[in-house]
Amino acid sequence: MSTITGNEKVTKVVSRPIGKTAAYWTVTIILAFSITLSGIGQLMRYGGNVDLVTAIGFPLYITNILGTWKLLGVLAILIPGVPRLKEWAYSGIFFLMTGAALSHVFAHDYGDGGFHVILPLFYAALGIASWALRPQSRRL
């Protein structure tokens, strides 16, 4: 028989469905991988990153800024703890990706089949999904 004396707290362990955990990590890994590759490509000015940025009227040095922030955002999302920093990283990725899509729209640079608009919006949607599926330990 168990007797509680004093002011002990009893904590309830809440289990999380395995499907939701798997969905979170799948979406988050795809997001992190994609944003990391994009950030490295911008820092190295690899592939079409130079043309992509200059075609919409941005100076070339913006690739250094965007690439650095992307890599730092991915680190913030993946490391354990620091839930407030994660919130900022998720919002930063959302604003970065929606800003990229709108920049291409305003510059009339849609790419083949709207690729320059659709891809950033897809990454923004991945960021929203990762944020919404995150476990309690990664929330404020």
C-alpha cells in the first residue's frame, strides 16, 4: 500500500502517438535537409544561386546573409532545448520563404512552371507542419 504524506507531487507521464512523432521527424528532417542545402548553396554561390538573386534585383552579398541565417535556423530547430529560439527560427524560416516567393512574384520571375514561387511556399508549408507537429518538450 502506498501512502502520500506531505506535499509530494504526482506527475503523469503523457505518451505521444508514434505516428505523430514519426510525422514530426519526417517533416523536420526534410525541412532541415532542404534549408541546409539551400543555405550552403547560397554561401558557396553554387549553381543558379547567383542568377536567382540578381534576376530579382538583389545585390549578390545577400546570399551571405541568407545562407548564414538559414544554417543558424536549422541548428536552432534541431538542437534540444531552447524552445524560444525554436519559435524564432520557425518564424524566420516562414518569413524568409514567403518573402522569397513574393520577391519572385513582384519581379515577374516565376521560373519554369512557377518553380521559383512554388518551392519556397512548399518550404514554408513544411516549416508550418514541423512547428505544428513538434512535441511538448519543444514548445514554449
